[in-house]
Amino acid sequence: MQTQPRRELDLTLHYHRTVSQWPAQPEPRYRPQPDPSTRGYEPVNPEGPLRQLVRRLWAPTAVLIGLLIKFKGVALAILKLKVFATSATMLVSVAAYAWIWGWRFAVGLVAMLLVHELGHVLELRRQGIRASAPIFIPFLGAAIGMKELPKDAWREAQVALAGPIVGGLAALGVWLAGAALDSDLLIAIAFVGFLLNLFNLLPIVPLDGGRAVGALHPALWAVGLGGLVALTVLRPNPILLLILFVGGMELWRRWRERGSSEARTYYAVRPWQRAAVGVTYICLAALLGLGMSATHVERSF
């Protein structure tokens, strides 16, 4: 009667003893490592970032379009504002120039163009002539529109020379600031300011130099046209070609009208006025050239 329970007990003890004596499982020699290329991997979003952006912008854009349609009279009035037209074309020009030279240089270049055009505007207002706000054209510069022509070639020369004079003074100020701050960027902007104002003194219409030398002698337009042709041949450029085309057409128009009574009255300039224009033109061109020479630096910004 006692033998069977003892046997069961012995078997149980033997079983536990056998399991406890089993050898431990060895550590695997190779553990698979995760693929580095899949690290940080997320499932592809079927919507896509572009579609997400469009979906987020759609609601405010639709609201804006609805408001513009509802208040189209107010929107058109804003678009007609001179300040809006000037600022919008300025931003477009800054973006165009920044694409090539960077935004800091682009802002300085557009500022030089603005100051140049403001010189014309100030002189026109002094003469009582209404002028439009400056409009900027990427890679062509800027321009203003006159509601009427000056009374004679002497006053037109004053308007023409006012732009390079004010623009040259602005370039001088930027040069002094660049020298004080040891900034190659400001000195480079000053160089461009001197260059732009000197280029505008070429004696060919529609540039400032062409409008100024009309008070000296209209024959100087032919000299300027020949010089521009030579420059275009040596350094072909779309801008030079455009100026050459416009200047040639304007020269032909003025040459045909040279014998009319209005033309003779318009170009009737007194000797002292002619001397004042000639001295100012030559001195201004020389000073701008010296400014270019002094501010020429290699780009390092």
C-alpha cells in the first residue's frame, strides 16, 4: 500500500531534478540588424504634400476670390493707386535680380534705380509738370511718364540731368557708408549706382544723355548712336539692342521734324544755357567714371 505513493513521489522528484539540470540555451551568434535605409521610414502618404498644400490653401483662396468679386470696385481702385503700382513692380524687380545676384544686392540695385527716377520727378515738379510714379521693368531699369513735355530743350536738359545728379549723390552716400562699415556689399551697390547713372548719360534718346545733349546740338545724337552701335557689336546685349532700336527710331523722328517752327523754337537755347549744360554733362560723366573706378571690387558677399 505504501509502495505506489513512494514511487509516484520518486518520479515527481526525478522529473523536477531532470528539468533543473537541463543546460541553458546558448545565445545566438547572429542577430539580424535593421536595414539603415529603412530607418525613419514612414508609409507613403497617398495624398502627397502638394495636394495637402492645395487643400489647406483652397479655403482662404476661395474666400479671397469671393471678396474680390463682391468688392471689385474697391479692388480696382487699389490697383490704380500709384503707390501700389510702384511697390508691385519694385517687388517683381527685386525678385528678378535676386534670382541672379541675391536679395541683398537686388534690394540695393532697385533702391539705386528708385533714387535716380526720383531725381527726375523732383525736377519735373519744380517746373510744374505732372509725372507718373516710377515703374520698374526687370533687367531694363525704371521709367516715369511725363504728362507734358518741358517748354524747351533747356528745361528738358535740366530734367534729364537731375536723375544722374541725384543718383550719383546717392551712390556716393552708399560708398561712404560701405567704407565706414568695411562692407564690400555696400561698395558694390555704390559701383552699380555709378555705372547706371553713367550709362544713362550716353548721348542718345531715350537715355538721359540724349535728352541733355539736345540742348547742345542735335547732331550729337548721331555721335551717340554710332557709339552705341560700336558698343553693341563689341558686347552684344539684348538691352543694348533695344535701346539702339528705340534710339534710332526717335532720332529719325526728330531729324524729320528738325525744320518745323515748333522744333526751332524748342531747341532755341541761349549760349550760357548751352555752356551750363555742357559743363554739367562733362563734369558729371567724369565724376561718375571716377566713382566707378574707386568702388570696383570683386564680389565677395
